[in-house]
Amino acid sequence: MDKPKIIVITGPTATGKTELGALLARTMGGEVVSADSMQVYKHMDIGTAKPPEGEKQGVEHHMLDIVEPWEGYSVSRYVSDAALCIEDIHRRGKLPILVGGTGLYIDSLLSGRAFTERGDMALRRGLEMEYDDTGGEAMLRKLREFDPESADKLHANDKKRIVRAFEAYAATGKTISLHDRETKALPPRYDAVKYALTFSDRAELYARIDLRVDTMLKNGLESEVRGLLEMGVPRGGTSMQAIGYKEIIGAVLGESSMAEAIEKIKMESRRYAKRQLSWLRRDPEARWIEWGDAPDIENAAKAIRESDLRTRKEHQG
């Protein structure tokens, strides 16, 4: 049976993913599924560069504004939620266009990777307390009794992964190393074609990132952050760790000047773009679209549509 088809538009921030994804969806009978770890949060629009209605080109967008900003959200939850969206889009005879820059979310969704069940909170806290009481070395010795493979890979200071290994075994009866091998052997979930956007000149990308940050400030990022704090969203919550939010919080609370916060946002955004590019460069199947001075959205969309048409003719032939 043929795998469900999906087109992926990814790349670092400020490369035109939103516009290209919406245009492709509009011209190919598709709908957009966001792959951005922060656009899932309600009330966080400016700092996450969430597309306003005018930029959606009349196309249905999914996986935006689905959780409250004080909630946690994980890659496993994203995969579950996004897979349901994609299944529904296919069922209605439309083409899913996955658009975003969160590489871990995209790769986990496309790979068909399963996630081990979480143990209950009481179990996890108990394991964390045991780690704190007995130390990492003792926990690794105990882990080695039923999962020597994981124990050999983990460092005694890696509390989170050591606890996770115990938790996974308690919840599933399988070692986490066996689970990882089983999920890596799974075939890909979709027939996916991934396009990665970037600029041929890295300086151009960085200039666009700086401009985007300035625009966010003009559009009211500080007010958005203040509003979230007034709503009671905890500073240490997952949503508030997003670039742009944590720096503004520091300025609002008097820990830095607003000018310093803005410069830090620009610096962290450029660093994040560099990490996004490094992640994508490791993917041999990514098809790169390099912009010159500015994104050429129309021609890129045309090239993708023509490539899709050729592929379909080859399959039919």
C-alpha cells in the first residue's frame, strides 16, 4: 500500500517558509500543518512569528494555538497530534504541507518513531529521589542488571536519562535500548519530500533575522510578554523559554535594559538559525532551495509543483 504523501518546507527562521508553504497549499489543494514547537501556544503570536490571517492565503492551518502557555508540550505529544491532523487532511483528499523549523518535531513525525509510555508521576519522583539519595554511579549499577547496553552509554551525571531508562522499563517491560532499536527499524511513516530553505549568503540571513526582531518589537512583543506574565504564566515554564520571551522577561523585571535584551534576542536567534542549518545539513534527503538577495517564492513554488508532477508521471508510467 502506498504511503501517505506529504511535502515539507523547513529551514532556519526568517527564510520565507510560511509564505511558501501557504502558496503551495493554495495551489496544490493542500492544507498547512505547523512544525514549530512554540506556535502551538495560545497568546504567543508576535514572538513566535505566528502567521496572521492575511498571511495564510485563505489556507487552513493546523497545529497553531492548541495549548495554553502554562502547559508543557513535548515531541511525543506533537507527533501524536500532528499525525491525526495529517490523517484527516488525507482522508479529505487534500495534500498536507508540513511547515516549520523545529527539526526534532519534523524528523520524529516523518520517521514513524514511537515513544515509550511515561510512567506515573509518583514513579518518576521516586526514581529522582533515589538518584539524589544514592548517586548516579549506584543507579547505573542497578540499571546494568536489566539494561547493560543503556548503562554503558550513560554518564553517572545524566540524571534525566538514567531516570528515563528505569521509567521506560517499568512502564513497558522493555529496555529503552530495545525500544530505540525497534523504532529505528520502522519504515518511514510518510512518502515525504523535504525542501530546506536558506540564503546563499549567511550575512543576508542574519540581517533578515535582525530585521524580524526589530519588527516584533514594533508590533508589541514587550506588551505580549507582559500580558503573559499578568496571566500568571510561570517564568520557568516551557513556553517562556522561547527566544524573545525569556530575554524580554529579564528586561521587564529590571535584570537588564531593553536595549540589551533586544541585542541578546538577535544574537540567540542567529545562533538558533545556525543550529537549524547544522541539523538540516545532516539530512541527505533534504532538497535545498538557496535564495539570493531575497526569497523568490513564486518560482520556488512553481519548481516544487513541476517536480511533484514529474514524480507522479513516473509512478504512473
